[in-house]
Amino acid sequence: MIKDRKKWLMLIAAPLLALLIVFFSPSFGVETDLAFADSRQGSYDYTFSVPYETLTSGPEGTLVPTQTAYMPASRIAIASESQAGFNSPEDMVVDEEAGRVYVADTGNKRIVVTDLSGNVITTIGDGLLEQPTGLAINGNNLFVCDKTNRLVYIYEFDSGSGEYALVHEIDRPDNPLVGTNTPYVPTKITVDSRGNMYIVSEGCVSGLMQVNMEGEFVGYVGANETTASFISVLQNLFFSEDQKNTFLAAPRSPTNVAIDSRGLVYTVTNNANSNTVKKLNTLGNSIMSPSRNFQTTYAVSIDDSDNIYSVQTDGYITVFDSEGNLLFRFGGTSNDERFGSLSNPVAISALADGRIMVLDKNYNMVITYSRTEFADLVFSAVDYYKDGLYLEGEDLWNEVLRYNSNFILAYKALARASMRRGDYDTALLQFEYAEDRDGYSESYWQIRNDWLEENLVWVFCVIIALIAVVVAVKIINKKKPQVFAPVKKATAKIGDAHIKNVYFFKEVKHIKRFCRSTQDAVYEIKYHDAASVWTAAILFVWFIVLQILSVVVKGYLFNSATVYNTNGWNMVLVTILVFLLLVLCNYFVSTVTDGEGKLKYCFISFVYAISPYLIMALPVFILSNFLTYNESVVYYFCEIVMYGWCAICIFRAIMELHDYSFWKTVKNILLTIFAFAMVLLFAVVLRMLFAQLFGYIGAIFEEVFQ
């Protein structure tokens, strides 16, 4: 018996060890990665003489360096002997048609008007404005938000005199729909082509306040949703209505606003956990947010191609295309204050010629950035992509890849071009490079459909042939059993000699009983030793191997992990520790709640309780390779059955193992989860304390030996 067990352990351990070696090998995936790199045609230098690095979206959601997209070109800083410089400016708007730049010079309580070169033309609001913080331009009208006066001033430009005359003051709208407790503190504003104003009122959680030119309230648009939290869920479950109203969580108020050429409004909610920038439709509903959320975003501007330009208070400028794909991110705070670096940008304007102007509150200046040749190339390609002209823009995207082989959006655009040509195999690979799973599903569906159209007849022929063979064998075996007698005899000998007497296979067969009648199976383990620790350990190794196979075998559409972003050793270590810790926690909890199960039987029962996963996981992984998102319900149904079955087996195993009632089993499981969480918390705290201790000791040694 011992010899048989050792023999089978060696036979099982050998392929498992080989799989582990291959998976954890440092060279695993290198050939694929090199092939991937070779297909990308190389790259060029990334930076010019600028005080910042330019980044773009790269593989696995990372930000990767790319060629410089914008160069600092000029600045507007008006300080001179005859003119005071900007003092903590808060906003800026550019009227390209008139060639004028309007800056809300908040610290000096005025609006400064300059030409595009920075020459001061005039000032507005001296002696009237107290704290101008928001600007908008519409034709000859200039709209100014004054935070202290709580008014919106409308100035009209008189082309004859060249002066700006105050024509209207928008006070708090006299409308009951505004709400008696709603604050009216206008800070930012934008205006559509009909003269409707969208006002950001500080502290107003109902969204943007929409007001027409006569000052009449139209309604609220773009309100943010309340962020759900674990505490709020508990409050909804257990609190009364009065208590809920007392602890009512309010959504964040928008902090800035912009509008595009089609009249669609964009809101900014600074420090929001998600959807800091939102694009609203005509009904005020959010229809798009950029693919990456930068919480420190303060202001946005939209160009004629609907590309989105934003500035962050930490000194960055970020550019997205009209679909929210990240194109460029550059800047960042710099201590050397070189030309082009930013400290606290608060406003941005995108010009028709591709330049962008950024107002920096701390530096008290406007910095203009011009596009590089590489940025011109990208934006030209993006225009083709936005208009659905994938084939026309193919050469441009290939040129982009020649500059930067990690430019993810280029692969997405090229994949669309390949789809348009009907080259679905190439598109499949390009969508995978672009990490576009929706496109990958679409191209795979086309490939599979084409294959079925060509081979469906042969598939049916093979199936019919197999059925015919099975039927023929059964008929022959029934009428002339002597034909298959030698085969039956040889099979019986092998089974008697090598299978029936091997304890491992007998104990593995106990899985079948565990899945059908868990409580009876646990009873046999406790009192009749129907399964051993050795067999459970081997099954647990198979469970670990399945975690590895989930990365290697599972289909791309249903697998977020890859061999490139997965640390195999960490995966194995976490799997072992989590499983064993759950077993130990359950055992210790049961010892103080009158449980009968021994630690040995706890381990065996827990391993056998996940038998549905051990049986079904690999077939489900393989099945996922043949499904698209259209059939995702099949995959998720299999997962629900697999995990649900495991949960039922675990519950019933604990009930029988410790001789619990139903509710006592529920209590045991909840206490086990609590104990598990406490152990993890203790481990985290202990790790932090040791890190501080070693850091302190290291600092002492550094002081001593310096």
C-alpha cells in the first residue's frame, strides 16, 4: 500500500512540478513579449528640452513615456511700471475671434483684457468687483461671477467706443424651485449659444443652476450622485426615517464647468472619487467620463474636435480625445521654476490652431503651449478615428507607432481598420494589444462565425459518424459479445491490479459522494476514515494548480490577469495562507462554540467541500476560450453553479463536522469570517510596526556611520 501511494504521488507530482517550473520561470512570456515588441516597429527619443515628462496610456493600464506633445511657447505676465501684475487670478477665457484674453484678476478685484500676445487692452470692473472668480464669453457679452457680491455681472462690448458697459446683474433667482436653503454663491460660469447661463454655485448639491439672459431660473442640471459606502448601507438597513434624514449624505457640488461647440456641457467636481469630469447631454445626464480619473482636476476646455483638455492643481495638463481616451499627460510641479512648469493651474483654453493657454494662480501668469510635430500627427489621426474613417487614418496611426510603439490607442484604431477590411485575425491581435475586450469579442465572433460557415457540415458529419460508431459497437457487443471479450479482459486486469487497490483513487472517488450527500460524506470521514490528509493535500495542490491555470488557460475576454501582470509565487503563497488561515479560524472558533471537529477533519472536509470547483474549474476555463460577450451568460452561469455548489458543500460540511444546527452554523461562519479579518488586521499592524522599527534602526545606523 505504501509503495503504491509513493508511486502515484511521484506520478502526480512530476507534471505538477513541471507546470510550476514553467509558470514561475523568469523567462516565461519573454518570447511573446519580444514578438509583440518586434511587431511595433521601434521608437524614437521621448523628450525635448522641456522641464517635464510627457506620458500616455500604455499596456496594462500604465502610464508610459512618449514624445513631447507640447512645448512652452510664450507667457503673459503684465507686471510693469504702469500696470500692476496679476494677483492670484482665478479664471481665464479666450475670444479668438476678437483676439482677446480675459483674466479674472481676483486679488486686484478686476478683469484684465489683453491681446493674444499679452498686451493689456483695458481693465473691467474696477471699484465694482470684489472677488471675480469665473468668466464666460458669448458674442459681445462678458459674464463675470463675483463670489463675494454673490452676483453675475454681464458686460457688453461697444465696438464704437471700445469700452465694456455693465448691462445686467443676475442676482439669486426669485423662483420657489431654487429652494429656500440652496446657497447662491456663483463661482464659475459658462454660456451656450442662446445665452443660457450654467452657473456653479458653491455648496449647491443640486447641480448647475441654469438661468436665461433675463435672470429667470430654468432648472438644475448635472447633479452628482451620492457615493454609496458601507456605513450608508448599514444606515439604510437599520436606521429609522428620522435617523436617515439626520445622517443624510449629500452629493458633492460641481466646482467648474465648460461647454463645447455643440452646446454640450462638461462639469468638473474636484476631489471626486470617480467621474471628476462628466459630459452631459441635453437632458443633463452624464453620457461620458474620461477613461482615467484624476481627482485634482480643476478646469477643462473643449476644442472644435471635442478633445478634452484639463488641468490639475498638482501642475499637470491632461488631454483626452472625444471618447475619453487619454492622449497626453504632462507637467507636474517643479521646484526649479523653469519656463513651462506649473505650480497651481486654475484655467485652460484650447485654441483653434492647436495651442493651449494655461493660467497659473501661483505664478500669476498665462503660459501658452504649442503642439509638436508628434502631437499634430496624433491629433490628425484622432480626427480620422473620431469620424469613423479608419482606413483613411491607417497610415497616420502606423506613423504614430513608429514614434512610440506603446501608444495603445493606435492599436485600437488599426484594429478597426482591419475589421473594416475584413481581416479579423489581424484585428483580433490588435484588439488584444489595445486591451479592447469589446472589440476583441466582436472580431472573435466574426472569426468563429466564418469558421462555422465553412466547417459546420463537416462538424455534423463527424458527430453523426461518432454516434453511428457508438450505436454499432453496442449492437455488436449485444449480439456478439465475444468480439470485445479480449478488451474487457485486459481492462479488468488493469483495473483490478492498478486502480481498485490504490487507496488514493478510492479516496478521490469520495468526492462524488461529497458532492451528492455532503453530510454523509463528512460523517464517513470522521468515523470511518474515508479520506486521509495525504489525499486532501494532493487535492489542495490541484486547487493551487487551478489558480495558475486560471491565468494561463482562461479566455482573454473573461480573464483580467495575464502572465505579465501576475506574480506566480505571490499567488501560490496567498492561496495557501488564505485557505489554511480560514481552516484554522474555523477550528479555533468551533472549539469555543462547542464544535466537535478536529483540526485534521476540518482540513480534509474543507478541501473536499470545494470539490465542485476542483471538478468544474478547468472545463469552465477551457469553455471561456470559445465564448464571446454575447454568450457571457453561459460562462457566468457556470461560475455561479460552481461557486454556489461549493458554498452549499462548505455550509453542510461545517454543520455535520461540528454537529451544529442551521443557525449555529451561520453563527460559526460569521465568527470565522470575523476572526479571519482580525488576524489580517493584526498582521497589517504588525507589519507596519516592524517597518517603523527597522526604519528607526536604519536611521540610527545612518547617523552613527555617516
